[in-house]
Amino acid sequence: MQLDTDKSPLRTLEAWMADARALGVKDPDAMALATATSAGLPSARIVLCRAIDDDGIRFFTNYESRKGRELEANARVAAVFHWRELERQVRVEGEVSRSSSAVSDAYFAQRARGSQLAARVSPQSQPIDSLEDLLARQAALDTELRGRIIERPVHWGGFDIRATAVELWRSGVSRLHDCVRYERRGAGWVATRRGP
């Protein structure tokens, strides 16, 4: 069955992620995120997609991390989702902006306490003396804040990727895969089927 080019590619991404979750795929929301410095030096890492809407996708990070600094210097990004078990892949290209404080606060409030503490103490991407020192700092902060709500640090929050292009790929027979690239045109999308 061929991909439905009339559907929003972001809604298809959402449906495929749900399929992966239903199949029991570990971390079905994991995506490779590629950023670049203002000079164009690229880097990539795995992050978790935490929301999908009609504009694009959202993830959260330390704004002072390498990716955070690169995103502030160069808003152009690419992301890739791959579910081997489903033989599907989605590529997203676009530009990022910071999520609102309200969105970041709401997401931070529902994170596990250990993750909240880690966001407060970890100088992500920066040199540290040792992992033991970092764990000790986390334990000390946990003791200090016992019984209290942990506030979101100002250096941590969301980024929204406004998708300008989305490519859906599904495995085919004899490597003749089904691949459709969608490019944003105004409020809609223009789809073209591509050779695999």
C-alpha cells in the first residue's frame, strides 16, 4: 500500500509513532537531531520528541548545552525518526524557536523528580570533575529541596521545530521503497513522490 499524499505528514508521523509504541518499540519518540554552528559545523545526537502538532515537533533540553548554543546561533535543524521494526523512517527539516515559558514549566512539572534534579545540577556539555561529584550534587539538592516543588531552571526548556519539509519513507520490495517528500506551501503541503 502506497503512502497517502493527501494526509498531513506530521499527522502521519504522529500515527507512525503510535504504531511503534503499540508494537512495544523502545523509545518510539527517539529522534536524531542535527544542528550546526553559525559556521556550518554539524553535530547530531538522539533526543526525545515530546509533542507533535500541525506546525512541527517539540523537544526539551538545556539551553546552555552544545545543542542549545548551536540552536541559538543557527536555527536550521534536521531530525530523523527510524523504526526498524516497522521499516519506516521520517525526516524533518525546519527552524527552531524556544517554546513558551508556560509550555516549558508545564512539561518540567510532570517530569520525574530525579530528572528535575538532574536538569538543575548538570552543566550539560561542559567539563565536570567526575560523575560521582555530579551525583553528590544531585543528592545534596534533593535533600535541600525535600518536600518542596522543584522549579524549572531558566537554562532549561523546550524548542519547537517548525517543519518546512517532511519526508516519509516506508520499506518496499527489492529496495524499491515508497518515499514522499512534503514541502510547506503557505498553510498546506505540496507532496512529491521520490525515487528511493
